[in-house]
Amino acid sequence: MDVSVIVPLFNEEESLPELEAWIRRVCLENALSYEIIFVDDGSKDRSWQVIEQLCAAQPDTVRGIKFRRNYGKSAALQTGFEQAAGNVVITMDADLQDSPDEIPDLHRMITDGGYDLVSGWKQKRYDPISKTLPSKFFNSITRWISKIELHDFNCGLKAYRLDVVKSIEVYGEMHRYVPLLAKWAGFSNIGEKVVQHQARKYGVTKFGLERFINGFLDLLSITFVGKFGKRPMHFFGTLGMCCIALGIFILLSLSIAKLVYDAYRIADRPLFHFGILIVIIGTQLFVTGFLAELVTRNAPERNQYLIEKRIGEQE
């Protein structure tokens, strides 16, 4: 199969028939074998009934998955990734703001261009300023932290090599950071394509302030796990040793000053209490790193690594 198109959705009943017909037309015109996987994230409208009708009309190409309740876009994508079988996996939103006309070019960039992942860039957007301004700020922060030069991390229109989606796990609000997840998994050939963005035709946006905040917290989490997930002592131990060293330096300086000048009581100085506090915090950080290291070294997945190729492996 050439292409798996994964469409996570929540309350998008009006747009689904048009989206399915659009994807079908584009794939047939470009001689691409395909499947469409609709993942209903606990919709409250008639979205699932529409998906059932589409599956009945196109049983060879349309599949549906329904969550019992709303789990979020990341859960929908992860479930779609697990079911995908196409050589190239393409994700897009269900609101018709992502154009299926981009599918052939995205497919070629993966198969012929050698990219592991291609992220869409909505250079010209038709969203309200309440959505575009936070998005610009979020993308700038993510670009700075991740060192991945993408303009639009949160674009729902992306294309992946199949082994990429089978090698990563998406949860929480991590769907925003799939390029970073792919990079940590060793898929560093990440590209970008300017894609057409369209004004929302049906329904209302699902974007909210809480998603922006949760997304930023997940960025910090994924950055930490990616760098120190298998060596937590390098993070907590370094911070702890720095704090302990600073605290000892403060206390030694006060002790020397007391011995030389003998003009004040050390215990009356705020700096003395600060030095003790820093030493205590440093010790706690060091112990935290030590305990995390014990947990990591005894975790069942401690020696699980992604292997791209093998040569001369014994049967």
C-alpha cells in the first residue's frame, strides 16, 4: 500500500463525507493505493454514524476507530499509527483546513526525496489572531529548544516513513512534538513543505489556552526524557553537585571571615542560612538522581534500543 491517511477527529460530522471524497479523488488520480483511517475521539455529534456510512460505501479503503470517550489528539494519532500499513503515513485534520491535494507531493518527498518526516508549513493562515499569535510564540520556543528548523510544528498535515510511526509513541499533547520524537528515535532527515491552508468551513476550532499551556509543559517533559531518560543522574547529580559546591563555598567563606575578623556571629547572617539551604537542596537533588538511576537500571526497557539494520545476525 502506498499511503495511509490518518484523520483524528472530534465533532466533525459535516466535513467527513467531503474529506473522504477529496482524498479518494486525489489518490485515484495519482494512482496511489491508499487507506483512510478515521479515529473518532469520543465525538458527541453524528461523526461516528457518518464514518460507518463511509466504511459501508468504501469498504476496501475506509476504516474507522471510535474511542469510548475523548482522550485527545495524541491518543487518536497513536492508535492510527498502530493500525497504519501504508509505506507513507500522512496525517491531516478533519476540518478541511488541510488540503488532500498535498498528498502526492508529500508522498514523493518521502519516497523519492529520502525524508523520514515532512511537516507542513501553513505560511498563509486563515485562523483568528487569538490562535496565530500563540502559535508563533510556541513555534519559536520549540524551534529554540529542539534545534529543529521547522516553522510550524503544530501543523496537522505531516508525512512519515512507515518505520518512523512504528518507532515512536505519542501521548499527552505530544502530537505537537512528533518531529522531536522522531529526532530522538534517530530519524533526523526532517523536511518541511509549504502547504495550502483553508478557512474552516464547518464547526468551530478546538484550540484553547489550556492546550497551549499543556503543550509547553509536554515540551519540557519530552526534552528532559529525550536527553536524560536513560541517565537521570547526569541531570540531577550535576545540579546537586553544583548546589552542594555553592553551599559549601558560602559556608567556608563565612567561617574564614569569622576566624579572621571575629566581628559577627555567623548564625545571625541570612547568607549562613542560605548556604545551609543550598547544601540541603543539593543533597536532595543528588539523592533523587541516585534513586532515578536505580529505577532506570532496573526498568524492563533499560536496554531497548531502536536498531535500523543488522548484518550477519545469527538465526
